[in-house]
Amino acid sequence: MKREIMQIMWKHLCPHQYVEDIQQINLQHLIEKGIRGIIADLDNTLVPWNDNTLFPEVLEWVKEVKEKGFKVCIVSNNHPERGENLAKTLDVPAIWRAVKPRRGAFRRALEIMDLKPPEVAVVGDQVFTDVLGGNRLGVYTILVRPLNGREFVGTRLVRKLEKLVLFMLNRSNNLK
């Protein structure tokens, strides 16, 4: 029973891929897997936390993603005042106050992109919001390292547990 619970836990917390940053995502690999849409987190995935700086690498990555035919939607737990201008600059739809890891906002993103779960990847920097939410919905999940160490105080606390989970996933060869 304990082993079954652990397997279920790992299934929901283990990303399909773990990369340094969004530029390390192999878009051709995603295309080959039948993925046609990307749900992207905002803070510490596309921009530093509480910062409106869109680095040239991010602008170039989003441009390349779109040129390769992917649909993109931002799903963020943040408020629209924080990111609406960023979404407009990137020319992508966004869902704010997502309450991740709940699946509602992810489902809305699927509707906006007119795609099914097997056709979508979630890209984010947190196991307990982005990966858990995406895995619960059955999409392909990609965990990226946070852009920087500055974060909301609650996130910093959760990061301690996340580090333990990542250590255990890596030790059991489940982290790719």
C-alpha cells in the first residue's frame, strides 16, 4: 500500500523533462510527440519574479515557438495587473489568478488553444503548481529552473519541500 501511494505521488510530481531554462527545451522533440501547444508559467519561468523584464532570449524563444506552429497561453497564479502588458508584448493569451495546481485554468487554456491534453506541454518552475497541475490533467510537463532566487515568501517555503522531492526523484532516476 505504501509503495502504491509513493508511485502515485511520483507520477503527479515528476516532470516529463527537467531543463535549465526555456531555451533548453527541444521543440522538435515536442513536435515529434504530437505537442502543438504550450502553457507557460510567468514568474520565474518567462520573467523574474515580480519583475516586468522580458529578456531578449525569452522574446526570441516565444517567436521561435510560434514560428514552429505552437499555440501559446500563459497560465499564472498572479493577477492581471502584474502581467497583462507582458502577455500583450508576447502577443499570447493569458489566464490570471489560476489557483494552480487546480485544473480549471489549465482546462481554460486548452479551450483557448483548441487542443486536447496529449497535444499540450506545461512549462513552469514549480513542482507543486505547474508540474502537479499539468500532470493531474494529463499533459506533458517540463520543469525549468527558476530564473532567480527572489520569490514570494510562501514560494520560498514550498521550495524547501520541492528540493527534497527533486532530490528523491533524481536519486530514483525518475528525473530526466
